[in-house]
Amino acid sequence: MLLAIALFAACILGYVLRRRARTRWRRVALSELRAVARRYATTSDGHRLAAEVSALLRRFVLSVQPRAPAAGLSGSAWIDLLDALSPRARLDSATRRALLEAPYRPATPLDGAALIAACERWLRRATVTSTPAARAET
């Protein structure tokens, strides 16, 4: 009986540890997004916010996906990849425009709170396919 309980506990522990390792990148990205949001709250610099969010999303995607398809993408192809990775949290037109234009055009108007919320929603729902084999391709 004790052996069965120990085996069951070991299986549960193994599952929890594997799940935690799979979601590590998401937790790190969400933590970084909170730091970006705090900086935005103090500076209200929309240009900087858009640039930091865009860089954060790119780092996240490159961490969890093979680099070959994602590394060289830019413009609408990049945004289309983001939508493909998170079909349950597709980016709305304002968020798409902010990620495409605001990092490069300081005068682009944007709603910082909406951009942060959309990126948080995207990060929480993005498909993470990070495997040792996928990371080896990078």
C-alpha cells in the first residue's frame, strides 16, 4: 500500500514539475510585462512602452518556438505569427497598429493600458511548444 502511494505521489510530482518547466517562459514574460507596465505608469511614454512590449513578445516567441520561422519576421507577417500562436486571443486592430507603428514613430497615439492588457491576454493564451528538440534547432 505504501509503495502504491509513493508511486502515485512520484507521478503527481513529475507531472507538476514538467508543467512548471513548460510554463516557465510564460511566467518570466508576464513578470517582465508587469515591470514594463510599472515603468509606463511612471513615465507615460507610449513610444517606449510599445518598443518594450514588442521586444518582450519577440523574446517570448523566440524562447518557445524554433527560431527559423520567427526570427526574420517583421511587419504584418510578425503580427500574423502572433495571431497564429494565440488564436483565442487575437490582437485587435489598435494593438496591431501600436506594435507595428509606435516603436518606430514616437508620435503614434496609443492606449497604453489597452496595449498592456492585450499583451497580457496574448501571453496567457499563447501556444507554447518549447521542447528540447525545438530549442536545439535555435
